[in-house]
Amino acid sequence: MNALSQAPQPVRTTCPYCGVGCGVLAKSDGAGGVVAAGDPDHPANFGRLCSKGSALGETLSLEGRLLQPMLRGNDGACSQVSWSAALDHSASELSRVIGRHGPGAVAFYLSGQLLTEDYYVANKLMKGFIGSAHVDTNSRLCMASSVAGHRRAFGSDTVPGTYEDLDLADLIVLVGSNAAWCHPILYQRIERNKRERGAKIVVIDPRRTATAEEADLFLPIAPGMDSALFAGLLVHLADSGLVNEDYVGRHVNGLAEALSGARRLAGSVTQTAAATGLLPGAVEHFFELFRETARVVTCFSQGVNQSAQGTDKVTSIINCHLATGRIGRPGMGPFSLTGQPNAMGGREVGGLANQLAAHMAYTPEDIDRVGRFWRAPNMAQREGLKAVQMFEAIERGEIKALWVMATNPVVSLPRAGALAAALKKLELFIVSDNTLSTDTLNAGAHVLLPAAAWGEKDGTVTNSERRMSRQRPFLPQPGEAKPDWWIVSEVARRMGFGDAFAYRSAADIFREHAALSAFENHGSRDFDIGAFAAIGDDAYDSLAPTQWPAPAGGAPAARFFADGRFFTSDRKAQMIAPRPPLPARPLSVEYPLRLNTGRIRDQWHTMTRSGLSPRLAVHSPEPFVEVNPDDAAAFGLEDAGFARVSSLFGSAVLRVVIAPGQRRGSVFAPIHWSHETSSHGRIGDVVAPDTDPYSGQPEAKATPVSIAPVRFRYSGFTLSQTPPSLPDGTWWARVAVSGGHGLLFATDAGIETWHEVAGCSPDEADGVAEYIDRERGLYRMARFADGGLEAALFVAPVEIAPRWDTVKALFEADSISDAQRRAVLSGRPADDLPDTGPTVCACFGVGLHTIRDAILTGAAADVDEIGKALRAGTNCGSCRPEIKKIISNELLAKAG
Ligand code: SF4
């Protein structure tokens, strides 16, 4: 079935999800499947995986995969074609558009999911051979503000920190980062430092997240005000005599200007508190912790980056580290936590529209250097359009041809619905992907190219600490799927650039990438992996995780900036005064709330992979909006009801979760749901397209919105072996279940409709059980076959939504007992199937009721004891904050 069933050893590879970059051992499960375990030798995770990584084996099904090249005909239908037909068509159409409209009419939209080698080839084709720099990536949505902040301060896009710094720091400040959910394995490392060494944790976030639960100090900052807080900190450090005059004098420019700018923003604790919406005592406490602790690491993520002032936020954080000389030394420094598995690799190859390859810039010298190295006939001479602007150019009809690789912009970009319509204007729309049906493909892609997926492809990725790791194949490439680098190279060859794209393997590309990084470098650029310019195929195959820099013939620098030398023209870092913080759009009477978007614990991006795992589906199965209780009361919302969240750009209908940790005046909604996985849950439709002027990163956390209740009469679920169909007007969300299809839904359709939807007929009497209570508005149907539950449909008034998890457990079982069969329609668990409650620990499937029982019976009194008793929280640990909350709630209830 797969390469592993014959392989004597597990295959070492790297997780395809977040920027932690955990090492994975892909092993055969002995039954034709694959299990993923943490690689104990990988320095990013030392054997641990989070819930998403642990469930990778459940995401490898070929169902729904794009396995053949396809072309869309004039009738809108797609038909299979040969690779040569698809590649010929792509190349000739690209050449036609370039010939008629110029290279600026062509754009590539890439992805942090691509491997470095794929990224390198796509970037080279566009910037060196087509002659346009309209190559951008979904990483623009995730960390472009960090790139811009690094380049302004350091003269290079250098992440100075390493994961080891998180072990050595005495204070870890997490700004706009829900690391407990979004970088769980790193967060466990931070927590261990707190437990074992007593490190303090400060969390700065408008929302009380799972990460905030563990913090020594939580600062619920007003949305967008981070640079005011760090400006206030800079003033405080200066006024406390903490500026390292010697260090600044030798290694930093711009202190006086940055400091006077900071004084204008937040010249005192009181002013800082007023600007940030924090209590003065809390501000003072933070300043004192930072002031008194030499070893400080400030980690930042999307809460900082996804802002119209993201670059200034990054700058204001870096300013505090530069002023105190807390950079380039163990256990200290600013640390950007990247979101995607290969956002860093994309930066290395120049996969952003405003960068050249190998961390070079759009200077005449760098354009000339890269052009000579590539022997490129047509080097792009200026920066290209960044993601949001690129899609706006498509909307205006200026870009005529677009190639999207390994990403789903119709879900993830701001104003997603409008962009879907804009894509219809393209003369040529190519998508290379793994998945047959995504919102982007369904927006009318003309050419569909089947790309190899994780487990099938071969190359490298770079994680948040600059560590390059191999992704290795352990499955055959199914159908006609091919690596992305091969697809791009074949198109390039057909466009007449064959000599420059004659790669035989990913190793060939890696060697060229390494050679370019060293080309005329001589220590002038941070990114140098020249040590691998002549790496052999076998050495590439067995390449161990390696941090860059790795220059040829020399020992790598012990640590970036340890010598106080940066990559600016005078080798000094630059401090810059941030602008006054202000979200791009003001609130109004019509749109009085701020929409904050983000990730949830057990899903990844647009769910095309993680959404296939039944284990990951149980924790947060529906698209939701978190609302503060006071806002909920003010807007007439009920917990577990529904609400329409609307902006100037679009709307979504989401399940309401009333959450005291949600800041008043803001609402939170997850980014994951698409029109493939929900009827109305695509939050990208609502997000404003405002961007940071330096980084071009969209402000995904501050869109002004309104919220209003949406009332449905009924809600329910259906589980079936064939895809179900629901009446028009039904709100639904797809959930992964083993052996079938699951939908959670809400509707106004009455009971008679559901009898029809269930498709029950009298002659099925033996196999079908139906329960109808018209008075109470209940409908339940279960269909049995071969000793198991084949299908179920449950509908109830919305205020008594039926539990789906207990029926799902029976649906997924190979066979069920008589007691279980009798209990199905009761809506309660059978006596021989314990009611474990909603899942808390996805790794070991431990439910809320089980944890509560352990607390109430005295079997466990803290998170570690719960771990010992039930295993919950002992694998990835990302449910530990939730378990802690459950314990404190139960103990409070017991005491009161
Ligand atoms: Fe994958 Fe989780 Fe590790 Fe991120 S923390 S790389 S999602 S296993």
C-alpha cells in the first residue's frame, strides 16, 4: 500500500503545518496506513508532536485528491488531459499573455507550504526569465511585517533567536501570539522553562487566550496599541538608566530620534496605560519585569504582524532590545515566530515580490548579481505587487494570467468573496494543488495541475529558528501527481528556458540555491549556505536538520549579531520611531466592533489537510464567533445561538460562543472555514483589505464589523456513508468522521422535511429506526446495516441541540452492541459506552466529563495528576491550559 510497509525503518521527515518545524517519524501502522510520531533526534521538538502533527496519518487519504491534469472547457467543465497537453497549454498561454500585454501582466501566487526547492524554481522563472516581480506568497499574510521590521533594523531579514534561547531566558514576553495553540511544541518548551527554572511569562494580547492562562502577567491590550506599549517601555528603560550606552554607541544608530518619537507616544506609565487601555499598575509591573531581567526574549506573531502598522510594532519591540543591548546573546532578543512550515524558506529564495533571491534586495547591484548568476535574459528591474495589491490588479484587469501554487487565496485573503469574482476576469488561471475542490479552484481555474503532497515530495523547509530540515517522501506519487519544481521547470522548458531549468532532482536545485547564497557574498549578506553548494545526492538525502548560516569552508557564526555587526551599510543597527498607533479604519455606528481573526488549536489554514482528520474535528467542529458577555447582551446574542458578522466587504454566519476572555468591543472568529467546509463560515469575506505601507501585510485583526443574531428553529447533525444533501437555506459545517461524511447544521425546515431528507421508506423497516416527536420538535433517524450504524440524522429545537459526539462514536465503530443500537435514538450514550463528554485532549480522546469525574472523585487535583490518571495533556500539551481552567472551575464550584 505504501513505501513504509516494506521500509525497515521509519522515514524521517518534517511536519507540514506550523513554523516550529517539528521532526516527524513516519511509520507504517502495519495495516497499510501511516502513523506519525515525533522524531526524538530533531532539535525543534525532541520527539514531541502537537495534536495536528500527531494526526498526520489520518490525512493521507486519496479521496478528494487532484490526481490528473485537467483543462476547463468553454462549457465550464473540467476534463482530464495528459501532462504534455496541460504543460503545453500553460506555457503557450503564458507566452501569449506576455507577448500581448508584457511580463507585468503575469503573476505567481505561492505558498509557505511549498518546499524551498519548489519556491526557488518558481521565483527564478518569474523574476529572471519572464521578467516580472509579481511573485508573492501567502506568507505575506503571515509574517511580512517581521521581514520589513528586520530589514529596517538589521539591514537584513535575520531572525536572531534560536529555540534554545527560550530555554535560557528568564523572561519570555509573548506579544500577539497564542503560542499554546499556534506553536504548541515551542510553548511547551517555554512552559518547561517556567516550571524548571522559574522563568516568567508575560502575554500581551487583546484576547485572553489559552496562552494567557499560564502567564505570570497578562496584559489585555487595546487592539493595535502594541507600539505604544513598547514606546512606553523604551522611555521607561531610558529614564531608568537602562540604555546600554556603550553598546548603542558602537552598534546602533537612531536612538535619540526613536526615543523622542517614543516620548511623544507614551512618555510615562500613565500615558502608556491611557494609550493601551491597560491598568497603570499592570504597565508598571511589565516595565519592572523587563527592566530587572537581563535575559528577555520577546516573541511575536500574527497579533503583531497582521496590522496596518505591523512593521512599526516589530520596530518598537526591536528598539527595546537594541537600546539595552539585549540581542545576539544567549537567552535574549526579539524573536519572530513564523506561522507556516516554510515561510522562512520562501524568504530565503526571495519568494516575496519585494525581495530578490538569497536575501538580496532590488538594488542595481543585487539585480545584476542575481542576473549574472542565473544567466537570466530578462531580470525584473523593480519590486512587484504584494499579495493584496496583486489581486486588486487582477480585479482592475491589469494582470491577465495568474498561477496559484499550493494555497487557497479565495479563503485566506481579505475580501475573499470579491476576489473570487475578480478571478473570472483572468485570461489564464493556473492552479497547482493537491486537492480537487477548493474555493480557489472552484473560482474558475482554467488549468488544474496535480501536485505531489506531504509524504510524497522531497525537499527542504526552514523553521522559525533558521533550521533547514528535510521533507522526505514515504509514499508513492499517486495518479499523475508531480513535484511543484518539476511542473514549473517543465513549463519553463516549454517557454524556451530549458537550459536554466534542467533540474533532475530537488538536490540539484538545493545545490544551486546554496551556491547563489554564497555568490559574491563574502560575509556581506546574512543568508549563506555555501557549505552545501556541492552537496552530493546521498548527503542531501541524509542531511540532518541544520541552522544557517553555513558558509563554505568556514565555521558558521556562533550566533547572529554576537559581534554587534549588522547588515546595514555601516554595520550598525537602526532604531526608528514608530508612528502613532491607529487601526486603519475607525469604528462607526454601523460597524461598532473590531473583528480579530486567528487560528484554533486543532485546525490548520483552510483545512484542506487537517480537516480530513476525525480526531482533529472534535474540539471546535464549527465556525464560531467569540463575543464578550456584555457585548452579547447588548447585541441580543445567546450562547450557542448564531450571529451574522458583517463589514463593509461581506458577511459570515457563525455559531456564537460567549467568552468572558474576549475583550469588550472586539469579536474573534477563526480563519479556517471555507465554502467547501461550511455554508456561511468563510471569514475572509469580511476582512478589510487595508495593509501596512512597508510590509504590505493585511490588517486581519481590526476590521470594523457589526453583529446581529440569526435565529434558526432547529439544529442537528447527519452522519452517512454517502454525501448528504440538505434543504436550501440550511446553515452547515462539515466535520471529518471515519468511514463517512458528517455535517452539523441549523435550519428552519420542519420535521416533515427531515423525514424526506432522511429518505426513510416503510420497506426499510428492519434497518431503519425513526423517532418523531412533533410536539417537542424532535426528529431522529438511525439506519443500521451489517451490525453497525450506517447513517443517522438528528434534528431538535436549536436551544436543545442534539449531542453528535456520542452518535459519531457508534457510527465510527465497526459494530455496535444491542444496547448501543437500542440507545442510539435516545440521544444519550448507551450504558456500555461511557459518556466522556466533548473532547478536550485530541491526542488521547479524553473528554470533559472524564476530566471532571477525575477531579470530583479526588483522583486528580492538578494538570500533572490529570496527565498521570488519564494521559490527557501528556503528548502535545496544547490542552493543558484548558484542563487547568476546568480544574479551577470545578474546584471553585466545589468550594462555593
Ligand atoms: Fe507540526 Fe505541531 Fe510541531 Fe507545529 S508544533 S510543526 S503543527 S507538530
